[in-house]
Amino acid sequence: MNTVYLNGGYLPMEEARISPMDRGFLFGDGIYEVIPSYDGKLVGFTPHMTRMQEGLDAIEIRLRVDHDEWREIAHQLIARNGGGNLGIYLHVSRGTDNRRNHAYPDDITPTTYAFAFDIPPAPRPDKAAASCYTVATTEDMRWKRCNIKSTALLGNVMHYQHGHALGHKETILYNQDGEITEAAACNVFVVKHGIVATPLLDHQKLPGITRLMLLEILRRDGNIPVEERVVTLRELEQADEVWLTSSSKEIAPVTAIDGRPVGDGTVGDVWLAAQTLYSAHKFDF
């Protein structure tokens, strides 16, 4: 598996080249998306593309996202890389200038790049098969535009490394007011007395696509009450269940936080119900 897409063509990954003056390389000046696919079926393609356009608009990269074009790129990468379970990484940088200057240059062409990579089989609604997470917590030290899915991910990388260095799979972040923002690479949900809650979206959080889809699926079903509101660090510590959501993880149960068990330390019944619904409806988007 090594065929990638770059600026209108397909070629082996080892032959793909961008200029060292590309602003994505110099500044992290770009937007990206990652879309999972299972047996050729994309998960959440339309909301992913909508978020990509919103990100491009937010940083004033002049590119209109053509859904049909990007869908074709994704399907070409799936076919050219053998199919199966693949993540599709889509990347747009502002492009290559002839000098390094902080101001946005005029009249340069965005760089478009995409590749496929192996991902595990789709999570199943089975407690015994669930991929459980232990996490650390720390204060969120990133910038105030975390709602933009920028390729400049150093703040997220450093927070992720904090948990990794402690032997965990993620780090859940809280702000100076003790309010949960998100995790280094995921959104966060808590469950108490059967009620599911997740932090309201604002500039501190990425509007996750799995988060969006899960909320819509749960509300459409109507059997699990859900709330979008402020969630405090204390609530996180006292929750019956805690979940992380992302395109690659879907709904990942957290069984321990900073070495202390979540609830009874096992995968919860509400997770099972939510994952069952998500598995049944994730291709609806």
C-alpha cells in the first residue's frame, strides 16, 4: 500500500514531493481530515467535507471543496491500495511561496494531498471486545482556536505525549475553570445515572464528526438522554462511565483516569447501547 494523491495525480508515496517552501511545512498552515472506511464504505463523508470547508474558510485558504471530487479521490485511494479497512487522510495547505513570510501570500495555489492507511476493524458493540482506554488529565495549554482542524498540531501532540509517557492512551484536558475541554485527539463524554453529557462546542474544542453523529443518532433514537453543557473535572472524576469519541475510535470506553477506576472499572451498559446504535447508523451520514 503506497499510492497517494498529490495535486491532481496518483503516484507511489516514495515519489511524492512538496517544496520545502510549502507553507504547510513551514507554518503548519493548512487543514486536514481523516475519514475511516470499511470495505469501501466511508463513514461520515459529508460532515467531514463540511468541516474541511469551514476550516479552509476560517484560515482564508481559497479552495472550494467539491464533494464529488474528494469522494472520487477517497474511492480511488481505497481501490489503488487494496481496500479493506482504511483511513483516508485529506490535507490542504495554503501552498508554496517563494519566500517565508507570516502574512498570507496572494495568488498561490493550495497543495492538496491524500493517502490511505490501515486501520483496525470497526469497533463492535461487545463489552468483551471493546478497546478500553486509561487516560491522564492535565490543564489545556493549547491556543484559543482549537475549533479549527489545523495541521499545526504541536499543542495536541505534546498533550498526547504527556499521557503516553505515563503509560496511558490519551490525555483528557481541562481549562483554568476546571471545565473539561476535550482530549488530545478526541472528544469527551461522561455518563451519570444513565444521562450522557458532553461539553458544549466553542473555540476550546474541535467539533468532532463522531461526536456530531453520535449525538444525532442518540437523539433520533430517544432512549438515552443526552446533554451538551459545561462538564467539570469533578464530574469527570465522579462519572459512572467516560467515553472518548473520534473517527478512528468511534466510542472508546475509559476505564481509569489518573490511575483511578471509572465507575466499577469495567465497560458500562450505556456504552453498549450507544455503540450498538452507532454501529447500526454510522453509514447514514
